[in-house]
Amino acid sequence: MNRRKRRRLAFALAVMTAGAGAAALVIYGLKDNVLYFYSPTDVVAKHVQPGVAFRIGGLVKPHSIRRGSGADVSFAVTDGRTDVPVRYEGVLPALFKEGRGVVALGSLDPAGTFAASEILAKHDERYMPREVVDALKRSGRWNESGKPVVSSQ
């Protein structure tokens, strides 16, 4: 191999190394800013640690909404297999109802209750977030008519 080819090879290796380093820095920098989506079954199966921010989605379990003093509300999110208790302080969306799809942003507290900082409800009866539909399909709580199977357990 002559001197010119060695220089080209060294330049190509340097560019690839710099590109890999830049990609690693970007991935490392973004890892704390990514909010993962979990169904209630995923939360239990993956042993999500308290304090880790993520989104939880599913259906508001029938007969689980409890209103406290002021704007405090607690309810359970279910995917038909597992329920996760949720605590939220604030104004709920107008379309928030039992048996409807919901996505909550927040983290688990040490007691295992999801402390939500934001609640999102579906905007009409035809729409449900794709992640929620996928989680309900995995749990067998989704029928092909496009509606969740709700039980009043």
C-alpha cells in the first residue's frame, strides 16, 4: 500500500471515528429526555423504578375515580390485566371518563402510585393513542370494531 492510500484510509477511519463519537454523545444526551410509554402490565413486568419519568396509558378503570379535596383526584389505569393507581392534582380534561382511553405523564412514587403531572384524554370516540391500542390488543382487551372491551370488575 502506497503512502497516498494510507493517508486516505487514515482520513476515512478518522471521519468514521468522529461520526461514531458524535452519535454516541447525541444518544447519551437524549437518554434523559426520552419519555417512554408503558401499559400497566409493562410497568409491573419491567419493574419501573420510582422517580423515572414515563407515560402510562390504558383505560380509566370503571368505578375507580375518587375525588379528594380541591383538585385532587385518584383513579386506576388498566389494560385489562393489570391496574396501576394514579394520583393527579389539577383540572382533568373534559373528556376524562371511566372506561375511556387516557395517557398520563409522570412517575411512580415509592408506594407504587403513579404521580401524574399531566393527563391527556382522547379527543373523540374514534381516536385512541396508538400506544394505548397496542397495549390493549396485547392484553386481549380490544375488539376489531375499534372499541375497548370494558369490564366493571
